[in-house]
Amino acid sequence: MSKTCIIARHGNTFRPGETPTRVGGKTDLPLVEEERARAIGRYLAANAIGLDKLYAAPLRRTTRTAELIAEEAGLSLPVIAEARFTEIDHGPDENKTEEQVKRRLGEEEARRAGLTGLPGEEIAARGERILEAWNTRAIVPPGWRVDTGEIIRAWRAFAAAIPDGERVLLCTSNGIIRFAPYLLGDEGHDAFCREHDIKVATGSISIFRHDGERWRCDAWNVKPYKIPGL
């Protein structure tokens, strides 16, 4: 029998005009809008995608997103807390702006290389390359407190525990979701990263199905809030 794991990223935590910062598991921000979560619920309803269980990382932004999905889809399901998928810890970059993060990472890399007196543009470029590796290959930047092995094992254990024939949805965060393609295997993850942007949007969903033999990704980074009519 088959089973399905639907992964949702929470909705927005910054209002238009606000400067976003790196927000990890230690910062429990609320949602500032409901539309992205509700669009996921409408997407499930419009495509007759029912759920057997609904999980969320125990943060306000993820739990509330899951609640809104269920409400909009007309599902009477409790939200089950799943602490293994709480967002990552950005260490010294928690609550810092993107420019501040790039500067810190660039300066640290320059120090390790024994380089001094580099112009600000070069420092920022070095930091940007480090963040690009995170966004394209899930390579953790220096200083962030992320146990990639633990996250990968969590995804595989969670998926393996889904009973045959069930369809579940898990709401979590961007830093965690990029490791979900490890369900496809180590080589499958590498190939996936070459073909897809692993940095998913707020309010997006990804769908993994197991056909009885292996997992496959049927949809990645789908944005229901951008689908006309939903």
C-alpha cells in the first residue's frame, strides 16, 4: 500500500515593509497573516486530499498554520506537536538581518584564511556564497547549531512510522524542510538539490509518496496562495 507525507511551511511572520531577520527555533514569532495557511486548506479541499493526521512543530507560527489549514479544509483533526521538527538554531545569526549575517560569515571566513583588510563588498560576497551553499545544498554555515544527521534521521523515522494507507501533513519551517528530500536517499537528495530550489516559500507545500517500495517526491514548493481561484 502507499502512504503520503505532505509538508507545509508556515505562513508569514513579517509584515510588508518590515525587515526580515533569521528566525530559528529559539524565536517564537506569531503569524502576521492567515491567507497562506488558508490557501493550503483550500488546496487540499479542492483536490479532495483528506488527512488522517495533522502534525506541527511546537511553535506559534507552525501550530497556527496547521490549525488554519484544518479549519479551511473542513477537517476536524487535532494538531499533534512534533518537536523533532522545530526550526534550526542560527546561533550568532539569530534575529540578524541578511546583511548582518553575510558580514559575519564573510569576516569569519576571511579570518580563517588569514586575510585582512578586505573591502566590505568582498566580505559580503564571501558571506553570500556561504548562504548560497546553505540554500542550494543544505551545507550549514559556520556557527549555526544544526545537527544535520539528527534532522535526516528524524525525517526518515517520521516517514517510516506513517501507517500504510495513511496521509499525514506536517507543518514546519524552511531550515527543516530542506532536509526532507533525504527521504529519497543520500544520492537522491544530491540529485534533487541539482534540480530544485530547496529553499521553499512561506505557505508552500511539498508532497512525498511511498509506493510500497520507495519514496518519491510528487510535488515540491507548490504555492497554493498563488493559484487563481483558491
